[in-house]
Amino acid sequence: MAKTYMFIPGPVMVKDNVRQALLHYDICHRSPEFEEMFADTQEKIKSLFKADDSYYSIIVSGSGTSANETALSSLFKEGEEIMLIRNGVFGERLLEIIDKYKIPLVDVPFEWAEYPDVDKIEKVLAANPKVKVVAMVYHETSTGMVNPVKEVGALCEKYNKWFYVDSVSAAGGEFVNVVDNKITITSSVGGKCVGAFPGSAYICAKREVFEQVTPEMGKNVYLNLGKHYASAKKSHQTPNTPNVTLFWALNQALTNITDETLEKRVARYQACAKKLRDGMKALGLKFLLEDHMSNTVTSVFLPQGTDLGKFIGDMEKHGYTVYKGKGKYEAMGMFQVANMGEIYEPDCDKFLKALAECIK
């Protein structure tokens, strides 16, 4: 198969030095060298989230969902409730985890692509004093919407609740400032805006959270937040064998952000998104969203009557991969264009030429 340029929200195209990091010589994960790399990665994760010393980070082998499941399956004692704000596929993924572990739920659903009403959220929160954690997705990838994290964070501070934010497709592409946004716990993964590979996820949380969550509270053996914290705190280790190779790649990708600076990374993503959106508008294409759009994902409708499957195939033949829309949006002829990872403005120009050909 020929290589294609992946304009999708993960996996992403990576920098050469990240790929080379996979070729690190064989190493025992119970060694000082691994522990030094682990500790360095922990600090870089904190930097990614603009976290101060009141926060701590751990690394989990698995996709972004594994980090979410590690946290949500470990935070609750008997009878403690979670309030979930959701408006897309990945909010529903959190719901699936919550249901699986039978965590008492206060559900605050909105339609897909509907911007959450903060006044409604506050009314529900005020009426449910047993809620321990409020959870939401930062960037709802299924639509490309950035949710009102700062406003909900302020509510969590006001009502003295823990605020859990799924930052899986936001970290490295948006400014996920845990201090300013009053985020208690957040999760993400290497294989999206950070520019690493799928399979290396991480959690950044207030130290007080880690100190309160015991291994016994976890309802999972491998994805157990208390166990991960105990191992990381004791010796910068994981409780079970990690995917060692991917940890090296994650470390290199985070180093690349440090070198580029997060500000320049975000600015690059914003510039690429603008170029793509301006070009698609010029082609007469309509977007799912007009406001609250992320820096990295654009949801676009094909002209009426265009076969979505054939279009996706034609783009592949031109050397570009895009996503079909999820759920009801697929039947509406929607596709998604992402500019995460190693994508630059000249790549976007070439993409738009291929897009014009395929639409024609």
C-alpha cells in the first residue's frame, strides 16, 4: 500500500525523531535508565498542562480510553456520584465507562454539536449535593467542538467538586491550563496533538487526589489509579510491565513540544486549520459548526448527492486519508479533516488541491 497523508484525528503523522525513538535499544523497565526517562516524561506532562507543583502525573499503557478508565474506575467510594456533561461520541464513551463500573450518575446530556448550557449545568449541580466529580470532554472530537471547560471549572470551584476533563484530543492542540481552568484531573494520549503514537496515555491530577485514591478503591487490576500512583511515587515505575518502546516515543514527542514551545505548536495548528477552512469554504463546502471550533478538527459536509464512500476512496487514491462522520453524520455525508501531528501549511495547500479534484 502507498503511503497517505493522514488528515485524521489520530493516529497522526509523527516527526522522524519520534519514529527513531522506537528503535531505542532493548532495555529493562526495572532499571535506573527507564526510571530517569519516566521521571522526565512526568515533568513534561505537567508542563504540557501548565500544571504547578500541586499536580502530579502518571503514565498508562493504552489508548486515551485506558487513561479515562483508569481514573473513573478508581475515584469513587460506595455511594459517591459523578455528574457527566456530554454532547458527542466521546462524552458517550465516558458514559459507557461510568455505566460499566456502576458509578451513581447524574447525567446532563446535550445534543451532538450542541454547545453545553452553563446555566443548566449549574442548576443540575446545585440540585445534586452528593456529586463528587463533574466530568466532561474538552474537545469533542466527533464534532470538532471545544466545550466550556473554563466556565464549568469555575462552577466546580464554587460548589467544591472535583473536575475531571478528558483532554485526549485537546492536549498539545489547545491550551489545557489545569490551574486556570480549575481542572482537578485530566487525561490524554500521545497519538494525537502531541505527535507520538497510540498506546501511551497519561493522567495529570492534583496530588491531593492521588493521596486520597487507594488501590483498594480501584475496580480494575491493570487500570488502577492507586496502584499506578504508588509505583510512580515510589520509584518512577508502573505497577505492571508497560509498553516500554512507546514511552520513549512519547518522551521524544513531548521534548519536541518543549523545543517548538506549546505556544508555537498551537499557533501552527491554528494557522493550518484556518487555511483548510478558508479553502473548503472557497469550494462551497458547509461546516457542522460555526462557533467553538477546535484548532485541529473540522467537520465538513459534502455537496448533496456526493457518495461519501467513493469520496473517501478517491481521497485515498490521491494520497490523503480523511474520516467519515460518526453516527447520524455519516448518513448526512459529513467527513472530518484534522490537522494534528506533522502537518504544515504547505501540506494543507496540497490537500486542498486534492480535495477540489475529488469533489469535482
